[in-house]
Amino acid sequence: MTVWDDLVGQDRVREQLAAAAKDADALVTSVSDGKPLDQGSKMTHAWLFTGPPGSGRSTAARAFAAALQCTSPDRALGGAPGCGFCDGCHTSLIGTHADVQVIRTDLLSIGVKETRDLVRRAQLSPAVGRWQVIVMEDADRLTEGAGNVLLKAVEEPAPRTVWMLCAPSLEDVLPTIRSRCRHLTLSTPPVEAVADVLIRRDGVDPERAHSAARATQGHIGRARRLATDERARARRAAVLKVPLRIADVGGCLKAAQELIDTATDDAKQMAEEVDVKETEDLKAALGGVAGGRMPRGTAGAMKELEDKQKRRKTRTQRDSLDLALTELTGFYRDVLALQLGSKLAIANADVQDSLDRIAESSTPAQTLRRIESVIACREAMDRNVAPLLAVEAMTMALRAG
């Protein structure tokens, strides 16, 4: 099993990264042997991975990071880096390699302070590995100030440092940064490929794997969650009932409130799992005594943690709502396909009766307007409109058609 095995349906990207890893291995060997570097190398110091959600951007970046740190003896015999078994590959993939830093945020943005810490790390030489690798999974969440801080590091990189940035599209990254990166575009993987990896990697029942892959339209992460988490399946079932529950104003308002409540519960559940431990760990680090008062001068640190937890809760709620809106969009996409007699595969075949009922009682023009209302709701929340108001406006628009 190589490091590339979980990179689903991205053969072209895989070939490019494998070639770059091979050149990177040659570069390190040339430096250690005192030989001149090959100016035509496929390796570079900064990479930008873009593609739709679920395409495997971060998976590709982590696999590439592992291949760069590969220490397999087979390389000396002509083998390709990225064996998946050596210490360099294994620790990179599980997140314990000293020279591979994976940055993901559960907050709304990545600020200047965090970015400066990364830039300082990027100036260091590798401690135990062959390269210093920094993978930023949410580069689209960099604030403008943070992006400007990162730009300097990308412009003038340390000799053995590699930046890997992941974002949905080129437009989500500052032009000055993306112009200095080698760009790789990932596509939505085929449903069959996603189902195959769920069966092979996660041991999911084939029927459930195909159903989850089809329902999520090739989104690897969502498909895995849907196939392995009963609560995720229950939440999806509740969301897909919304189009049948908005026959009157009362039904619209009730459906909107339930969507908000579900998202709030998700955020609360995550907070219960993480916040308490974080708070207790910080108190212990600051010298606090269980059940007693905190030492003087620690209020600022505690307040900073509380603010971080509050922002994370907001992000979790928005992510849960966004997932529900994505599922609603998929539902109406299937309705439109039925109305137009399209040969496209139906994603939500498990609710075929509901799809048929909505398709027969409305027109394609109404379905398009409903899809637009869901998109408008997502845009409103991006502009920080109160979630309940945005969702209530959407359910009313869905009813009007």
C-alpha cells in the first residue's frame, strides 16, 4: 500500500506528484553528494491544491508530504518515493512526523499570529526528515493580513522548506500567493471510486458504500461519515423531509427552527467533547487548583481560550447548516433531473417517492428558483446574517417556488 492509495480518482495529479517526489529525492541526494541541482526539476517549494469539497485536496497534500519524507531503501534501487511502510511515510500520514506540520482550523479564519508562528517554523532546517513541510488545509480562511505575512515566506523560502496550500479555487487565495505556487487542480472523484475506497479502507458493506457515495455525489469525507455514522444518516433523513413539510407558513418556520436546532446541537456536542478538556488542561498549565481560584494574571489567557471556543462553536454550527443546505440542493437537483427527463444518475434514490411527488407537483422553473433560494441562504450566512433569519427566508422561498 503506497501513500497514494487514498487519492481517489486523481490519476493525473498522482502522476505529477509522484514525479515531483522523485525529483525531490534526487535533489536531496545531489545536495548531500555535493552535485549541482537539476534546473529542470519538477519539484518546487510551494504548491497550491484546488478542487471542489471532497475531492481530496488535503489527502493529496499529505500523501505528497509523506513521499517527500520517504526513507525506503528501495529508492536506491530505482523505487519511487512514497512506499507507505517506512518510518518517514508512516509518521507523516498519521501526523507525528517532526518535520511535517499540518494546519487545519476549526475557527472561522486563520489570523496573523498563527501565520507568523508558521513562518518562523518554515525558516528552520529539517530536524529529522529530508524536508520541512507545512500543509495548510484551509488556505482560503487566511485573513488578508495573514496572507500578506505568508507571502514573504513563499517569496523567499528556506532551502529545504515546502509549502502546500489547499483551497476550493484559485480565487480563494491572494493573487500574489497563487502566482508563486505550482497549481494542481483536483476533480470530483467518480462515485464508484469513492465506494471502492470505503469498502477497501473502511470495511463498509458494499451496498451501504455505494449508497453513501451516490448520496454525497463523490464527496469522500461526507460519504465516509454517512456510511459509518448512524447519527449522520438520521440528520440527512430529517433534512430531506423538509421539502414535504413546508406546505404552510407554520411548517416553514418549524422546519427552519429544527435545522438551526440540529446545527446548534452539533456545536454543543463538539464543545462538550473538546472544551472541558481544553479548559482543564490550561488551568493545570497555569497553576490552577481543582475547585480553587486561578492565580493572578491568568485571566487574559482564560479569556483568550473562551473566545477561541466561542468562534469554534460558531464555525461548527455554520458547517452543520451548510451541510444541510448542500443536501437540500442535491434533493432539488434530482427533482430537476426528473422533470427534464435527464439521464443523470439520481443521487438521493433512497427518497425516490419524495422526489417523484415534488417533481409532479411543480415545474422546472419553480425547482430552479428553489435551488437559487438555497444558494441565497448560504450567501446570506457568509455575510453574517443571523442564521435563523436566513433559513426562515429560505424555507418561505421554497414554499413559494
